[in-house]
Amino acid sequence: MTRAELVQWFGSLSPRDQRILRLGSAAALIIVLLLLFLPLQRALSGMEDRVEKKQADLNWMRSAAPSALSAGPGPATLATSESLVVLIDQSARESGLGKALAGSQPSGSGAQRVQLNMADFNLLVAWISRLSGQHGVRVESASISSASEPGMVTATLVLRAP
């Protein structure tokens, strides 16, 4: 229907019908706008609340940081009651080094000598960091040499539990 036909049709309606059509169109437009903008407004309000809460959390963390840093790290202990050899084996497998783990043997008082062949260097460093950070395991000595493939190494580590 063209615009001219629409105007002609509207003009042919009685004044009462024209008024009802105008009011109905305005009401429909208002309802559509409300259905579009109310959910957006609610979502925006929820996001503003989340930002305020996160800012309050950040401010609290900033105020608590000096006292936490001055306290220093707590005593490092194995997170589990398992022996160091079991911890080394499980964590190496979880870190993707299970195939590279060639062996583990006791080395002195409470230390373990661990041999890894064709280990991904990045995974090895992440694994050592995890052992140290989560379980307090220290590296007493390490011998790392490059393997035939780029990024791969052969390593002998002496690890000690706290």
C-alpha cells in the first residue's frame, strides 16, 4: 500500500475511528518502547551495582595488602599427607609431564632425584612453580639440557619437601 493510498484510507475513516487509531498507535508505540528499554535499564542497573561492589572489594584489597605483605608467606608444607614421591608423580602427570617423567629416586634426607626426558620446557617451569607455590617444594639442584626438538629438554632435578 502506498503512502497516498494509506492517507486516502485514513481520510475515509470517521473522526471517531481516526481518533481511536491515533490513540491505539501511540499506545502500541509506548508499549513496544517499554518492552525494549525496561530490560536494558534493569541490566544496566545490575551492571552498575556489580561495578560498585567490585570497586568496594578492590578498595578493601588495597587497604589490606600492606598488612598481608608484611605478614609474609606462611610456613610451606605439603598440601596433602602424601609422600613427596607421590606428589611429584601426580603433579607431573596433571601438568602434562607424565610421559616425560623417566624416574624418581630418593636422594639424601627427604629429597627426591627426578629425571625427565623430552619434557616441554614451558610445562617444566610451570610445574616447578606449582610445586613450589602450592606445596613448598624446593629445588635443591637442577641440570637442564636441550633435547633434539626445539622447546624440549632433558632435566634432572633434586626436589626437597619443606
